[in-house]
Amino acid sequence: MDTTMTEHDAVRFDAQGLIPAVVQDADTGEVLVLAWMSRESIEHTYRTGLVTFWSRSRNELWEKGATSGNRLNFVSLSKNCEADSLLIQARPTGPTCHTGHTSCYYREVDPAVDLP
């Protein structure tokens, strides 16, 4: 057993100060989205109760649903065993995906088409 890491290891952000975060529906267990968080977005999430990410394309905080109204109400946040990714439990108020789907993971991979 590897004893070099403990439950109290700090979250490990990458060189850009970000960490990947998987969001799961707290009631159904369905995986909803993968996005990036910064220290600021994590603090904002805890402070407001609304899941907030860091938008890499806009280089700013992105409160999920601020425009669409389809928010993710924060329930809990866990880190993985290596403290280099997060799992957010949330309750969505509508579709999570910008396409209108409940989850961003609605398209099955077809190896003949999807693998270059």
C-alpha cells in the first residue's frame, strides 16, 4: 500500500492553477459534465452554493447556468486518491449540456468513425 499520500493532501492544481472536476447528479449518479476549477472557482462554489468553474476559453469564472438558468446546486466536493481531480455532487435545475441534453455524455463512441 502506498502511504506517501494521506487524506489531508492538498488539492494539486496544474501549472495553470486548474484541476479537472467531474460533476455527478447527487440523486441519480449520472455523470453530467467535466470542467476545470481554480482555487477561486472552488471558493465561489462553497460561498454561493452554485457550482462555478474556470472558463479556459474566456479566462474567467463561469457560474454554470448563469446565462441559461440551468444551474448546478452544490452538494459536496471530493478529491481523488492523488488529489489531482475532483468529484462534485450537485443537483441540476435543468439540462447540464448546452445542447439541451441532461448530460454532456450522451454520444457513444464509434471506433470506426471516432478514432483517427
